[in-house]
Amino acid sequence: MIPQDPVMLLSFINLKLRDFYGSLDVLCDDLDVSKTDIEEKLKSIGYSYDSARNQFI
């Protein structure tokens, strides 16, 4: 289960991307979560996924 609060979600996702996953697609597949939902929640607080850095910035 992933955090529902956007700020907590940002921290959770960036940690997972940094330590365990090479891309957002792989993370979403492994955790069985919607990439679109994550991107929309984090966009609501001004963050977007940067694939070159493999993190939300």
C-alpha cells in the first residue's frame, strides 16, 4: 500500500526509485499501482517525473 497524502507519496516514491527501481514503470508494475494516479497526485503539488534523473522533481 502506498501513501495517499501527496507529500508522503513523493518521499515514498523517490526513495523507492533511488534505492530499488530503475524506472517509474518498473516500480508501478512491481507494486501494482497506476502510473497515471501517481503522476497526477504528485503533479497536484508541483512535481513531475524526470526519467533521466529517475525521480520526481
